[in-house]
Amino acid sequence: MFHNTRSSLRVLLVCLLTAAAGCASSRVTDPARTATEQFLLSQAAAEAVRQLSFDVLRGRRVFVDATYFAASEQAFVLGEVRAKLLLSGVQIARDINDAQVVLEVRSGGVGIDRDDYLLGLPNLQIAASQTFGVEGGVPLLTPELAIIKNQYQMGVASVSYVAYWTKTGEIVAASGPFIGRAYNDDWWFFGVGPRARGDIPPARNTD
């Protein structure tokens, strides 16, 4: 009798969890980074590069050297650097042998910091033996039950450069390091959301 009661409770629990799972939402992204993450990185990079000055290089043929750019997300930063050079009247050389000046771009780091807050119950993985009493079965993942949930993301980019004459190696100019930041702040209330704030296009500001 006691065994039947326990079995019934297990079945009831599974049914309740399955029903509750219909309220859960899934996050799907095709590229390696979501649009929000890409905008956080690119906007932070743009903010950092905006502070650099290339006036002393105006009219010069410059080769951009990224050899010492240690950060993994260099494409975001280097794209902004090249654009800023062109807008500053600098000619970009495709080959170092055609350049008057070599510009080495460096970065202390490019990435995203993330903080999560949840008031409620997180996702829980329950072994099949705890629900069905079967060893080696497929585990059950319970849905998240959030009263209040917050996900805060801050994109940060650091950039600096040193420029020197190609033939002599004598320094011409240096600038930075400068820091750029961008943020996205998502809130969920009783499972409804996200209500997003931030300074990037994907955010839906509520101010």
C-alpha cells in the first residue's frame, strides 16, 4: 500500500512539473554570440576608440599591426580603429613595406561581465531514480520559477596604440589606454519579460 502511494506521488509530481514546463521559455541563438553580446562588444569598442587621437598621423601611409593585440575579440576593436584612421585623414597601407608608419594596436581586454539575480526557484535536474524509481533513466529538468529575475551585462573594451617610423623605428605618437563601456539590463517579473534597459540597439529602454 505504501509503495503504491509513493508511486502515485511520483507520477503526480512528474505531471505537475510537465504542466509547469509549458510556462518556461527557451533561449535559442544561431551564431556563437547573440545580437545583444555583439552590440555590447562593438559599442564598447567604438566608445574606447572614439577617445583616441590620430591627428599627428594625418596624411601618412600607416600599416595597422595587430600582432600584440592580446584580447580575443580583436575584430570589433580593429574595425573601429581602421574607420577612425580613415576619418582622421590617414591612408591605410595594406603592406608594411608600403607604409611610412607602423601603428601597433594593444588592448588590456575586451569582453562581457555578467551578473545574475533570481528570487524564486532555479532550474533543477532530478535523477530518474528519484522520480520514476528507475536507475539509468533520463533525468528530469524542472522549469525555472522566478518571482523577480535580473540579468545585467556590461561590455568593456580597452584600447591603446603606439606608432613609429617604419624605417627607423623611432616613435611618432602614442595614445591610450582608453576604456569603453556598454550595458544591457534585463528584468523579469513573475515570469513576464524581459523588460530591457541599456545603451545598445537591442535594449528596449523604459526611461
